[in-house]
Amino acid sequence: MFLTPYSITLPLASIVDAILKGERWAIAKAISILEDDGVQAREIVGMIFKHSGNARVIGVTGPAGAGKSTLVGKMIGAYRARGFKVGVLAVDPSSSISGGAILGDRVRMQEHALDDGTYIRSMASRGASGGVSSALRDAIRVLDVAGFNRIIVESVGAGQLDVKISSIVDVTIVVLNPQTGDSIQAIKAGLTEVGDIYVVNKADIQGANTLYNDIKSLVVDGRDAIALKTVAVTGKGVDELIDAVEHTLSKKLSNGYKEMVRKRVESELMDIMLSMLSKVVQERIKREDEEHRIIEKVLNKEMDPYNAAERIVAKVIRDE
Ligand SMILES: Nc1nc2c(ncn2[C@@H]2O[C@H](COP(=O)(O)OP(=O)(O)OP(=O)(O)O)[C@@H](O)[C@H]2O)c(=O)[nH]1
Ligand SMILES: [Mg+2]
């Protein structure tokens, strides 16, 4: 069935068998392979894809230091108490610079590290040529087929990624805190449209009520969203948060879910196609330069950049 050499196919197939049995070593191995983004990654996806689609995925995003990891740690406990198996993927934009954030997340979530119904993993947002979105979508699939029925994705709201997350997950939680003027930050970072649930964390700190009221009036009112207050360090408000997530999930499932999933598939295909095309175009521009000195022609003003680009695109389309 697989056209790859036997020596590669066999271990992958046994990794996939082990994933389907929920074995942790296999999950870890598979996600590492996905991060490397080679042929093996595609083969794994090919083998698990038909089994996927059972888990519900919850995105937790928001500015750095808002308390996302602490909150996710408490959410794990609350979901475990309700009998769910919980997978956590922490997408970590800073890990290419230092391992500090990963370590911090592990510490905050470590009380669950030995629990069989919990799997926690940090993913670097660098690397994969399809961008973090593809590796993340596939890592979610791995946890999904391994039997985790609630998967939480933590990402720092540091730009594009947080907005993208909302097109990958089922429910998006935006976490803000009163320490850093977060209502303005949220508005600036484009977080006002992506959230289903807005959490004002650190409700034990002065300014939480003001932020909560601002978020309610600026972001939530008039939209189909929920605002909540939590104290992640103590777990206060976390049960209400889980209730809100589950309420939002069942509402979405009964109304417009098919359309949402359809859009999600479309956006995944776009990501994959653009990444494939980008490789083709990169190779092509190299070849055009070698064969026709195309870059030099633009440099020498023999051709304008649009003309040059158009010529290359035309050749790519005609597959010359
Ligand atoms: N007072 C108070 N501090 C909190 C609360 N929740 C989290 N913190 C503290 O806020 C700091 C940041 O918490 P994290 O959970 O690491 O925040 P984060 O949003 O995951 O941070 P990044 O992943 O770095 O963006 C830690 O020192 C926490 O102990 C809370 O409810 N109240
Ligand atoms: Mg964190």
C-alpha cells in the first residue's frame, strides 16, 4: 500500500499502532517527526487522518504573562475531574531563542505530568516550512487519535499566530490581565474578534473589575461571546470557565458546525498549497536567475520587478 521503502514504513506503522493505543512514547515520537516536517510527517498524517476528528480543541491565547499556562494547568484538573482525557500543546514562539518558556510551562503544569489521562507538550513555532499551523494541526490529530478528547492549545498572542489559532480550534479563549492595560493590547492585536470567551485573569489584582467592564462593553457586548473572571493561581472561576467552554462547544456543534469545519478544511488546504507553491516558486526563481540572469535584469533596470515576477509565474503555471 505504501510506496516507501520497507525499512521506513515498518517503524512508522508501528508508531501509528502505538499512537492509536495511546502510548506516550509514540505520541512524543510522532510529534517530533511532524515538527521536522519531512516525508515521514506526511506518511504519519496519511495513516492517522481517517481516525481523526473526535476531539474538541480549545485555543488559549492572549498577551505574554497573562496567566495562560497557569490557567491551562487548572483547566486540565477541572477536565480530568469531569472524566475527560486532556492533551495540551503549548506553541512557544520564544523557544527558538531560549528554552525558558518551555521549562516554565512544564513547571506550571507538572502536577499532571504523571497522569495517564493527560499529555503535555511544547511545540516550537519555528521550523516546519508549512509554518506552525500545519505541524500544529497534525499534532492535534495525533493527540486526537490517541484518545484525548479535549485538546488545549496555548499560544502567545504575539501577532498573527493567535488569530490563526482561532481558525484551527473549536473554541478560542482570550486571556487578559489587569497588570498591563490589556484591553488596549487586545484591541491592537486584533484579538477582539477571535475570542468566544474572554477571561480576565488575575482577578485578585487591582484593576480586574475595570478591565472586566471594559472588555464587556468594548469587546463582548453585541457579540456572541462570554466574559469571565478567574484567579488562575487558586483555580477560582475555572469551573465556570469549563462550563462556558462546553456551552460554547455544544452551541457551535448544533449550529453551523459543518460550515465551520468546511472553512477550516479550506484554510488548511490553502496553507498547504501556498507552502507547496512557495517551494516551487523559490526553485524557479533560482533557475531563472541561473539561466536568464533574471535578478540581474531587474538590477540593471532592463526589466521591472512586476514584469520579472509575471514571467516566472507564467512559466510556473505552464509548468515549463
Ligand atoms: N496574582 C496572580 N498572578 C497570576 C495569576 N495567574 C497567573 N499568575 C502569575 O502570572 C505569571 C505569568 O503566568 P503564566 O501562566 O506563565 O502566564 P502565560 O500567559 O502562560 O505567559 P507566557 O506563556 O509567557 O505568555 C506567573 O508568575 C503566574 O504565577 C492570577 O490569577 N493572579
Ligand atoms: Mg505560558
